[in-house]
Amino acid sequence: MSGFLNGRTRAEPKRAGPQRRGLRGLRRGIASLFASGTLIFCGLFGVAALWIASLGPTPLGEDIPFSTVVVDRNGKLLRAYSTEEGRWRLPVQPGDVDPRFFEVLLAYEDKNFHTHSGVDPTALARAALQIAVHGRIVSGGSTITMQVARLLEPRSARTFLAKFRQIVRAVAIEQKLSKDEVLTLYLSLAPYGGNLEGIRAATFAYFGKEPRRLTLAETALLVALPQLPEARRPDRFPEAAQAARDRVLDRAVAAGVIEPAEAARAKIVPVPRGRRPMPMLAPHAADRAIIVAPDLPRHRLTIDAALQARLENLARERARANGPNVSVAILAIDHATGEVLARVASADFFDEKRAGQVDMTAAVRSPGSALKPFIYGFGFEDGFLHPETLIDDRPVRYGGYAPANFDLTYQGTVSVRRALQLSLNVPAILVLDRLGPTRFDVRLAQAGVRLVLPAGETPGLAMGLGGAGITLADLVCLYGGLARLGTTVALIERRDHIGAEFAQPRRLMEQVAAWQVGNVLRGAPPPDSAAGGRIAFKTGTSYGYRDAWAIGFDGAHTIGVWVGRPDGAPVAGMLGREAAAPILFDAFARFGRPPAAFPSAPRGVVLASNAKLPLPLRRLRPSGWLGEDADPPVRIAFPPHGARLESLSASSEEPPSIALKIDGGRRPLTVLVNGMPRATLRGRRSTTIASDGPGFVRLTVMDAAGKADSVLVRLQ
């Protein structure tokens, strides 16, 4: 055996057959191919990963600018402003849209939206097969999320690389956002033709309403438009828009979302052939809100959109009826809170002939007789007057001033109630003379309203008949104070309170006096065909028929109306009673409910006839009638108005002083320097008054009856 073994020192290999050699080569080839494929796959994967990384962070729409919107107290859109690039892109949430819209949208665009993760492989495969068979795109295969990705990163080229980018972005978006957030982006960014983006802008432009309640025809059109927004614009290509809408309806029927009969009825409805303007309610108030907070995207006002729309229509109708270039302004408030419920600042914002963009609720105009209730109210408060007090209406003169009634007639002896209800001029000036014009002016200022006097003028009796300027807003504030039984509150127009001043209520007059004024105004003669006793109101007509006013209140609301030409030109025969009062009563009617009840009489109100009043209250004793003795009006005899004076002080260390001489007036006399009391003269009528220093000095003298005179001098 050892020899045998020694004869074969090693075993010789056995030769493999041809079949075995082929199998081994195949294995090597497969291994090599697998290795190469792995390398290629890894390379492609690496390239894809690098490409995806180069795309940067996934945009989620945080920086997309939306239209600034101004909404009413209930969140209803008053006015929207386009973005800086001129687009209408209104914010919207899925809950703001008709639920049926989503049923039709998903049936047409993305039936697996709630189950896929951004990409629907079935839809993509179907789209690819259709392209291979038909040689063109039959259905896109894009999900809602992929469309959102395209809207967030617009691309003009339609390439496979662009499609792959959408896929990558869609998957990333689904990882970061919920389904509702994805839908919110689609609803906000989907194009609807022209500068319309988002369903809310589209529904306003094409249907004039919010997307909360849509018909089936409207829903189908809104689903169809984003596919080809420019080619299917109903305002330019109504036939193409209708055909696209009908295809959406057919697809919804096939998906079982709607019934065939519903689709047939919807197809009969014509598509809109034009665009409507965006909402433009309370444009002046909206502009003011933007000025106060220009960076705020959403402004919420206290205005009630429904009431605002009704009163804007009323102002537009009545302005046209009153003639060319005449405008109307209406301001309505809740006088309990001071919240502005409607501000119609002009008859038509876009009417240049009526100066529509001028806010006539803030314009200073002559109030005519509209301030008379406050003259009488202060008289009631001072205790020398009662609604049943008798007062004479006959010719009178105060120095060089002789007031006369509007119709140049006189009523003789009347009650204060009757004098105010008939708006008699002479009795009102008699009461103002007793109060003192300066005191009257100060009392209104303490209530938050400053009258505007002509340059260089001081308060005088003429202010009781319109000789001072005031705004409609301030008049409404004052009448709201009467309705609140004696306190005024600042008018508030922002629900979000930005820029609002929350001052404490200001005292106008005592409760008893305010209630008595309101009770008298309830009995004012109403306009023709209007019921009396339900609204306390007063009218006014300025000198030369330039302004017609009517301001009134019930138990809850105060409304002011102004009629006239914004340029101040007269309108022949325009009276507050005939031009403004009917608008006031119509404005209350357009609240849609009966006027609210007035508060009951507060404690201390004396309800009595004239015969049962205390003797001093039965008749107001006059002091300035023609032919009767009376104290002459107080007057500064020296220095004259506009004089240049040298100081009487002996040295420069002493404060400069001025010699003062006074004529007339009821003593004691109070001397004021630049509005501050400096001396009281009880016997003599001349004195020397120390000034604050050289320069312009305002000297004022007020007598015991509240009458005053004032001069402006320059002290050197």
C-alpha cells in the first residue's frame, strides 16, 4: 500500500463537465451583475439623496402674504385689500367651506386623500399607463398634497423631474402637516383665474358670497377651475368653464357622490359671465382701521355688516333723491357701550361729485339748532327751568345781537317743552344767556366734545343757533349721553380694541335733567307718515341751508344723520326736518325691530303742570328784552383786542402786569389770564393783572350770570 501511495504523491483534480462549467459562470455573472447593480443603486440612491438634500427645507406656506381683511363684530367680511402684488388671497379654513365641496373635490381629484401619505401610487400608475396608451396626459395622477407642493413652489416646466420634486415635497408635507392643514393650503392657494387665489376670493368674485353655502353647480365649477384657471375663466371663456364643470358633475355621479338628477339640474344653471367687486362695506372705517394698525392682517370692528349694508343703501337712495352733489352721512351706535354699529360716511365712496371719499361723520360743520337740547338740559340742572316753565318768544336784543326765529314769526308765551319741540330760537338764546356761553362751552368740553369756533372768536350767544362747528360723531356722542341719562362714553369702533382709549364715562348733566330732555324730545312732531313718541329726536338746519341734521335715540341706540354738500355749498330749501328727519326714522326702522323702550323716570323727577310748579319755576324772567332795563353785557373796555402793550412792572424781576378796565356785567367779576382765574372784582371795575410773561396773553372776564368777554393782546 505504501508503494501504491508513493506512486501517486497527490490526487489529480477531476475535470468538470460542460454543464457544470456553464452554471458556475452564470453564478459568477449574477454575482457580478448584482454587485454592479448594487453599486449603481447605491450611486443612484446617493445622487437622489444629494438632490433631495439640495432642495432645502420643505415650504409650508408660512411666509405667503394674504390679503388684509376687515371684518365686522361677527366676523363677516366688510372689506379686503389686495396683496402687494395685486392678488386677492383671502384666508380661509376648511370649516368655512360647504362640506359638499370636499366630497366633489376628492371624488374628482383625489379619492384616496385621507389614506395616502402624500402620493397615490395607483393614480400615478394609471396616469403613466394612459400616457403610454394615448400618447398624452389623460389624468394627472397628482394628489391634493402634490398640487399643494406645486402651488408652494411654482414651476412652469412640466417635466418628470418637476413631477418627482412634487412627489418628494408631498411626502415631506404629509409628514409635517395634518390633512386639514393640507386642505387649508389648497383652499387658500388654488388658482381661479386672473388675480384670484383661493376658494374664498373665487366665491366672492364669481358668486358674491362666502363659500360656506354653495350650490352644486357652484361647487362643480370651483372644483374644475384650478386645473386650467386661465383657459376656463367663466368671465372670459364661459363655454369652456361650463364644459369643465359638467365633466366634474359626471365624475361625481360616477363616484356615487351625487345623484344623476341632481347633476342634470346643476348643468342647466348658467355659469357666471363676469366678476363681481370684492365686498366694500364701511370703507372709511376700514381705511381708518388700517391706518391705526397697518401690520395687522385681520381687523375686527364693532360694526354690524347687515345694518351697515342697509344704511348704506338708504344713504345712497336719499342722496340721489335730494339732488346732484348732495351727500348723506349716518352714524349709529349702541349708546350703552359707545360701540359704533354703522358708519356711513358718505352716500357713495366712489362718487367723486359727492366727494365720496371724504368722511362726513368726522367733518366739522355748523349744527344749526341741534345743540338746543343741551342748553335746556343745563337749565333744568341749574334749577331755574322746568319743561313746563313758561318762556316768552318775542323780539329781543343783546347788544348788537338780535336773534330771530327761522320763519321770522313769534309764538308769544309758550312752555319750555313747546319751545324745544318747535325749535324756537329766541327762547333758546334766552336760556343760553342765563347760563352763559362760556360755561355752556366748558360743560360740553368736560363731557368730551369741544366746539370749534371761528379763529379769534370766543363763546357767544350765536353758538346756540349754529355759530360753532361740530362733527356728526361728536353730536351722536352727546345725544348718546342724554340717552345714558347724563354720562357720555367715547365712541369705540374696534372690537380688538387696538388704539382705543378706554376713558371713564364723563358727566354731561344730572340724570333728572337728561331724562327731562329726552322726555321732551319724544314729543317732537315726527316727519309725515311716521309714528311719534317712539324716538326722542331733534333736527337742525345751519345758516344758508348748508347742513341738515337729525339726531335721535331710543332705549338702546342713538343715530345721527347729516345731509348736505361736502363742499359747503348751500342747497336751496334744504331743512333738517324735511331732508334729514325722514332718513333718521327710516334708519331706526332698518334695525328690523321696534324701537327699544326708554328708561323709567329716575328719582327726583317732578312731573307737574305749570300751575303746580314752585313759583320761581312757573315763568323764566327775561333780562334782555327790548325796552326793559337789564344789566349791560360785560365788556373789556381796556385793553382793546389786538393791542400791543408795555408792561407796568417797575423792574424786570417782577412779573409783567397789565392794566384792565371792565364795563357792564353783573358783579362779582372773575378775571382769567390764559384761561386761569387770577382775580375777583366785587366793587371796582378796574385793576392791574399780573401776566405769566411777555408774549400773547388772553384776557377773559366772566360776570356772575356766566356772560363773558375776551381779548387777545401782546405784551412786550
